[in-house]
Amino acid sequence: MSNIDARGYAHPEVLVSTDWVAQHLNDPSIRIVESNEDTLLYASGHVPGAVNVDWTADLNDQLRRDYITREGFEQLMSRIGATKDTTVVFYGDKNNWWACYAFWVFQLFGHSNARVMDGGRIKWEKEKRPLTRDVPSYAKTTYKADDRADAKHRAFRDDVLAHMQAKRQLVDVRSPDEYAGTRLHMPDYPNEGAIRGGHIPGAKSIPWARAINPDDGTFKTADELKKIYCEEKQLSPSQPTIAYCRIGERSSHTWFALKYLLGFESIRNYDGSWTEWGNMVNVPIEK
């Protein structure tokens, strides 16, 4: 039994260790994807064979505030040499914020053959594993994606409003100061445009980082996660839940933990998050 299998997760198969990745660097059925907040990081050195998926350029529509279309996703998968049978393994900086975000976007198109490397880039570097600046080239594939299906994994503004009015489970994964409304942005980051501070009424404050071990960025065990989310904050895995942050990247990390590690039956990510809610006219806010 691997270390991950021993942690009691509902779906341990979605997490792989750095050891596992090191053993599969030359496996043609695997495509390793690095996705970072810092878009210059990949060029400075990455896991050998890994391709770069840029969250701004590759996953987001360049005009509308939305994700790429089905055709755009097909082009992306063709470019990185992936088929429906390819196991895509994500990792990145910031304790896998953007790796989980990319994983989440891939789920909108039904590519469930996906994993996250536990601990991300930080753990790989701490273990002094190899990094390369060589950019790999893979033969283009013909990839036929499903139509993008947002409803199962993604919440929109009106969904959140109805969810809030029904007093259903909302998780605010931002910092305590952002939740309280005393800060409009993450610590050490510029303000990115929210006019109002605070949180969605009824939301519980559970900062995303509580789910990880601070020394190496790996996820805590299922028992540790249950104590935080289910016992301390009294969330029920059987009840519909929506997570949000500022633009959806930190909350995709929590979405991943709740859905796959704790087995929440209906968990969605509100990617509009506080940059939308904090700017909307006539929506309720608590401080």
C-alpha cells in the first residue's frame, strides 16, 4: 500500500506521489502538466517531459471572462499530445493552486483520466529531483472533447444566490482578513478590483491552506480533513456545497480536497468568486 492509499481518502487514485511521477517520466501513456501562477517559472526549470499549460493563455477565453470552448480544449490537448486515454498529471507552484485549477477545468470537458502530484513543485524541488529547461515536443493528436458541461462542477452567480437563499453549505477559502472584509485581496498581493469587502452570507471561513501540511504542501489525511471540515465546521458530505475565493484558483484546491479526498457528493467551484460578488450591485454581503 502506498503512502497515499494509507491516508483514507475517498478517491486516492486522483493523487500521485513524487516517487510515482519519477517512475513514470518516460511513460508514453502519461502526460505531465505544469500549471503555475508564476508564468515564467516553467522556463526556469520543470519536471523532465512536462508540458506547460498557462492558466491565462491556455485555459481562459481571451475576450470573455470564461473558459475556452470545446474546440479550444481540443486544440490544447492536440498540442500537448494527449488523447482520451492519456493520464494527465498536474503539478505546479503555490501548493498546487493552479494545478488543481487546471485539473478542474479539464473536468468541465470530461477528461476524468487526470491526477494531481501531491506536494506539487515545492515537494519535487525539496527532494532535489531533476529539473530541466528542455521543452518537450510531442506528436499532435486528434482529440474529440465532450461539450463543456459546467453544471456538475461549476457554480455561477445565480446558482450561488439561490444556494445562499436556501441556506446551503458555502465555503469561503480566502484568508481570515478577506473573509472579515478588512482586506480586499490576498496578503502580499495587489487589490484586483473588488469594490466591497466581506463574505457571502452564511459562508464558513475555512482557509484553503488548512488542508495541507505546511512543510511539504501535501494534503492532510482524510481523518485530519474530516476534523476540520466536518467536525469543526460541521459540513456534511451529503449536502450540496459551493466553494469560492477571489478568482477561483484557491477554491479549486478546496473543491479537489472535498470532492476527491473527503468524497463530497455535490461540490462546485464558484470561479466568479469575490471579484464578481464584491462588485455586483444589490447582492448581500456580510462582514
